[in-house]
Amino acid sequence: MPIRRQSIEYDHAGCRMTGYLADGSDAAGTAPGVLLAHEAPGMSPLMRQRADSLADLGYVAFALDLHGAVDFDQAESRRRHAELMKTPFLIRDRAMAALAVLTDQPGIDPGRVGAVGFCQGGITVMELARARAPIRCAIGFHPGLRRPAGTPPGPIDARVMMLVGDDDPLAPPEDRATFAAEMTAAGAAWEMHLFGGVQHAFTNLGIERLGMAGFHYDARATSRGWAMMLDMLEETLAP
């Protein structure tokens, strides 16, 4: 079946956002869905490629937009990320708006949905898990592990898997320990995998051009992590 690809505009509290849908379903109402959450700089060609890759495997994939804007610089990216982290429930509510777009698609089984995030997107998918949104799993690549302001602890039903570089300056050992304690207290079925010698943004080949200390692409960790993600999706999104 050909993949249906389209940009979809949607709204949250007056913020107009544009996500990207790649629909690999072959029969209405039968395919599992995956919500993809981007890094701090926002929607990118890489996010669309990730959605296409999942659609090639038969998923209905929707790459969300947390910003409603594109093409801003690193300083603006940091400002926007700080705003998302300090404004209670802003990440959660924008992610919920995107999840509704995904589950409304005609080719999807809304009872079989997972969420996968990269960097800031790891925070995003965990906000959905903490809200007990209708997702079966929350998977984070080189994720931020801190909770946004105002997010209360509580039970987590979704399976959780975090894929972290052991040399990631944005996920230091103390954050990993705090996250582990939170997941245990939440009664979550959770796992965290550490890649030795791997730094932040390890799935993003283009990160090299920024020359940022502690940010480095790693082909092996990317390949291994993607395979682990696919295994988790298969396990949790089975009919």
C-alpha cells in the first residue's frame, strides 16, 4: 500500500501548530499508531524521515509540533524550551492535542498507540504517560529526565523505555536516579538503557555541525536504539 503523507494543522489554546502524518495502514481501523515528539528546535526533516520509516512498517505515524513555529535559532530554542518546562501542563496539553489528531485518523486503531520522543520529546512522551493518556508505551531517545513545573507524581500505566547516553550532560547520574525512583514509586513497568561513551543527541547526524560540547552522533547507539524501540512497539501495540 502507498504511504499517505500530509501536513496537518491543529490548534491548542490559540497556538496554531503543524504536524506531519505518514500513514502506512492498509485497512481502515486496523493499524497501530505512533506519536513522535521532536527535539527542542522543533519540527525538522529528520522527524518526517522518522515518521516515514515507521509508516513503511505499517504504522500510522504523526510527528507533532510543540512550537507552532520553525526556523528559529539556538537562543530562541532554549527560550522556548524553558517556557515549556516552567509553564505547568503546557507540554502535556499540546501533546494531548496532537494525540487527538493521530487517534482521529481513519486508518488507525486508537486503542493501539505508542509515543516516541527525542531529547525534549522524551519529556513530552513522559508527560503523556504521567497524564495516563491512552498510550501503551512511552519511549525516549537521549531524553530529558526532569519533570516540567507543576507535574504531579502519580501512577503510570504505559510501558516506559528510556535510551540514554552515559556521557550525556543533559541526563546526569543524579537525574537518572531521580527518574528511576519516580518510575518505581509510580508502579511503572520501566527500563532505562545506558550506552557507554555516548553523548546527547546521538540519533541526530546533523548535530555535528553545531559543534556543541557533549552533543555527538553515534551510529551504533542509533541503530541499536531504533531496534529496541521497534521491539517495544511490537510488544505493546499488538492486537
